Amino acid sequence: MVTNPLADFPFFSCELTDQEIENILQRHHPHFVKHFPKGLRIDRTACGLGVFTTRKLKANRKVGRVRGYIETRRDYTSDYCIDAGGFLSLEPAAPFRFLNHSCEPNCQFMNYISVEEWEDEERRRVALERAASISSRINLARTDAAYGVEMWLETLRDIEPNEELTIDYAWSDDRAIPCLCGSPNCRGWIIAPELLNSFLRKLKRKEKERREKVA
Ligand SMILES: [Zn+2]
């Protein structure tokens, strides 16, 4: 029986107590995490936890493969999950589970499975069969490996040792929350750039309606 080891994760590590952060740091120490990429560490940030590089990284290079747990429900959503193509969502394991958002990120996720590959129903059937077959032989049920998913974190620019690694969460507008990334071009909200303007218009409209109701 394989259970989802990531199910009980808190999302906003800012809301964690010092003791909870300490427990996470111990539990996700590279020594205890399978496939923890070399040259990375999880550490405290001004607000909770983040992922840091211990060495200089060049632009447009792979940082590490994102391992994790696969969800096959089409409507699946969570605070961490990554679109892994077609009907698959990847719940990343440590360390990449702890990547923070920035409106000017220095990294991005790259999916090495072509979109076309996952689009048709036949491919879906084959993937599910292959996953079931692999899972029955080795203890890989519902992991990226069982589904043949290959997701990597890659650098977007040169990164100095001890810099925090960040990605653009690019959330949909129904999940947008205020952004505290502090970058000069911060959008103010954690939201996909192309959705920002319509989202702000919607906010304005709602605020106007609220004021009219009060008046
Ligand atoms: Zn921001």
C-alpha cells in the first residue's frame, strides 16, 4: 500500500511556527530525501522556506529533475502541483516543493514530454497501463517514473552561490494572492502575466460594486 507522502504538507510556509520549520528542515535534509539534487539546500527565507543553490549556476542549464507523485484526475489542483502534460499533474517532492514564486524568477520548470504525446486517449490508456505494470513490480506507484514523466528545473540566467532559486507560479486568476516577491517589476499578485490586466479590471469592478452597496 503506497500512500501519498506529500498529502499533509502546509502550503504557505510563512504560516509555520519555528518548530514546524525546524521539523521540515530535518525531515527534508538531503541525507533523507531520495534523488535530492547535489548543490541545493532547503533553508529559511524571510518568510518560511525556500530552495537555495550552494554553487554558481550558468544560465539555461538543468538544475535537477523534479521528482514526485502523479495525479491523473483531469480536474486535480493543489497549491504545489505542476502541469505535467495532458491529464497528468505532478506533486513535486523536496527540494523543489519548496520553490518560492518571483515575478522575476531565475528558474523555470521544463517538461520533457511533448504535449502531443499526452493529448490522445490511446496515449492515456498506454500510460496508465504502463504505470500499473511498473507499479506492480517495484514500489513506484503514482510516481513520475511510473508515468514516464520527466520534468526538470532549469536556470533562466546565471545564479550566484547561495542565491535563492525561484519560479513564476503563473497562477490562474481564481487563485491569485498578493505577491511579496519584492522584485522591481513585481506584478503585485501571484498570477499569470497574461491574466493580470483582466484580473485587475475585475477587482476594480468588484470594489466599485461594494462601494455602491455601502452607499
Ligand atoms: Zn511579485
